[in-house]
Amino acid sequence: MIWTYAAVGVAVAGLVPLVVLGVRVVAAMRGLASEIERATTRLEPVQARLNAAVAASRRREG
């Protein structure tokens, strides 16, 4: 019976690092998602100006 408890203990001990790393990955993913959102918010006005400039240039070349 002790071997069963030992095997379960080793299995649980092996899963703990995977859970810890999984939590870290999820936290990093959330941080990255918010960083991408901030970058998108900052780039949208610049992209709109660039698209307007390209459209104006194409009209002039016409």
C-alpha cells in the first residue's frame, strides 16, 4: 500500500511544476494581450493617416 501512496505522491509532485508553469504562461499571455491592445490603439491613428496619404498620392498619380 505504501508503494501506491508513493507513486501518487511522485505523480502529484511531477504535476506541480507543470501547473506552476501553466499559470505563468497564462499570466504572460494576458500581459501580452494587453500590450498588443495598447499598441493597436496607438497605431490606429497613424495607420489612418498613412492610408489617407497613400490614397491622395494615388489620386495625384491617377
